[in-house]
Amino acid sequence: MEGGNLSLWADNMFHFWLFPDSKVVGLENFKKYADAWRDPDFRGTRFEFKDLRIIFSRSGDVVWYSCILDDCGSYKGTEHCMKDVFQTGVLEKRDGKWVHVLMHGSDPVDKILENYVGKFYSGLFEKDGRK
């Protein structure tokens, strides 16, 4: 991921994706986070932005966006997809070039699977007798 793709990110970028441990602050930390994508057995296979909305600031040098993202890849020949991820972000024009300053992805609440909730929030509902 060295070179062109990393040039899309600001040095002081902030990235928070679907999982609690995915918070990344700063480009140097993002490089470490992105190392998994360098695995030769990993391949990005396809993506789709649905319901993309873009809003420019009055000055024209900041953009806010949101979309529903399908992002698929394969690992050792088996494809996995994250579907219907709600993605938001901020880009800023710096030195004539657009860079990501913030990116956030989350699952819509009505799409979260029960086992996902159980894995990350175990014990939360048991306290008041609900399971």
C-alpha cells in the first residue's frame, strides 16, 4: 500500500471503522494498520458506493460525504464482503490535492447480527434479566 494509495490520506488523518479496535490516528499508524492488506493472499475484489452524498464547504476546500458501501475481498481464494456499511468522511484540499482527513464506517443498527452484539457487548443485557 506504499505510494499512491497512502497519498490519499492526510498526515493527521483519523480512521475509525467497524470494530472497536480499528481506531487509527495519524498516517504512520495507518500504515501499520494497513499492513494486513499487503498479505499476498489478500485481494480486493470489488466495491460499490450506494446513495453517495457529497457536500462542499462554502470555501470549496472541505467536503463531507456519506454512502452505503459494499466492500469485498478474498483471502486465500475465499471471498468475504462487508455489505451495507454506512460510511462517512471528510476530505480537505491541501496544497491543491484532496486528502482524507476522517473516515468512519459502521453497520446500520438494524443490520447488526445477534452474535456480533453478543461478542462485543457480552454481559450488557444479562444484568437486567434480558438475554
